[in-house]
Amino acid sequence: MRKNLTMTASFNCAAGGHPSPTVTWFKGNEEMNFRRQNVVDNGQTMKVKDLRLTDAGVYKCRVSNEMGTITYTYSLSVKGKKSAAAVDFTIPQ
């Protein structure tokens, strides 16, 4: 996915199971505080609005319940005005 600076990047985190899992989002190793970000779909989608250069980094989504934990990892790079923001993600195996 490619987005221009100041646009919105969306990260999707597939979560399902019984009991219903808890979804936790991180930037780097720090749990997110969601100042400029929105979380929708019961925590399964996180959107970063008005992309800035400081939004670049590694994002993680941790899905967990009694049966176990899965972590999805996403890399966001944000370029200047005439460039784009690219989002790459790795699906756990």
C-alpha cells in the first residue's frame, strides 16, 4: 500500500476465535496511546491519519486469548511531500 504524506495509512489485523481475542497495538515496543490514530472493527484495524515523517517505524498488532498469541508486524516508511508512504507487513507463520 502506498500513501502520500498527510494521507491515512491503515493496518489490518485479522483476529478471531473463541474466546474472543484481545487486540493490542504497538509502535516499536511501546503500546500505542492513540492520539492521532483510530482503532476500528473491534481493534482489528488501526488508522494513522495525516501521516508525518515521525510516523515511520515498526508497528505491531498482538492478538491473544486463552489459546495463544499471534503478532503481526508492519513497517511504515514515510517520505517527503513529493514522495509516498509505503506500508509493508509480515504475516506470522
